[in-house]
Amino acid sequence: MVVIIMGVSGSGKTTIGKLLAARLRCGYSDADEFHPEANIEKMSRGVALGDADREPWLRAMRAAIETVLAGGRTHVFSCSALRQRYRDALARPGEDVVFVHLDVSYETVMRRLARRRGHFFDPALARSQFQALEVPRRGIVVDAERTPEEIVDRIAASLAQGDARAAQ
């Protein structure tokens, strides 16, 4: 099974992804690991990525997801996956892939980003992420205003019940 923790920057994807992977006793990967250096440089200058910028990133992530699925392992990824077409590029219908959307307010994200240190994402891009977000039609939606432990408990319970086992 692949679990993709998705949402805007500052929603808590990395924190929740790592905690969930520890709970599930499985591997974890952050989507930032798959970005080409040019993308990281762009975002650090406050320049939003276009679809052409995202293509190599999505292909690299998809390859990693295919490897996990082929090996029959469980793995947690964190990835913004803001648009449906990006989610479609990451997962195919019928695959054991679950998207978990961390639902959070703009105000909360801005507070979190103001405290963040050492990350390349320019907080000025937060508004564009909310504008780009297409809330998934399928998957698990979690209130990311809760504590990380509460969020992970909710996700783990939903996974155990087999909720939202769909790639779309």
C-alpha cells in the first residue's frame, strides 16, 4: 500500500508523513527529494512552478511509487499533489494507493510558514497553492488544525477500516 499525504505547503505533510510511517512501520519519502535542482531554485526565489517544471518531478515520484507497489511494501509519501491531474500522474485506478488530504486554513499555514526555518519554499507562494488546490473527490480528508497525534490516529483508523482505497 502507498499512502500519499497531500496538501498545501505548511499543512503538515512532512510531520504527518513521518509520524504515520513510524506508526505503520514502513518507509517514508518526501516529494522534495524528487525535485530537480532547478525547481528548488525557482521556488526559493518565490517563482511558482508550471506544469512543465512538474513533469520530471511527477515522473520520478511515479517511478518510486511503482517500485514500492511492485515490491508489495507499504510506504508513505508526502507530496502537495494539489491538482487532480498530478494525482492521476502518481496513481492509477485500481492500485493500492490512498491520498490523504490535510485540510488547513490559509491563516494557519501562514503562521506555520513564518516559524519554518531552513526550507526553500517561499511563503509568498502559499496563496497560489490554495488557488491551485483541487480537493480530491476520493481519499481521506483530515482536519490538519488538530494535533499531529490526532491526525495520525484519524488516518490510521481510516486505513484500518479500508476507507478511501482509491487512486483518484
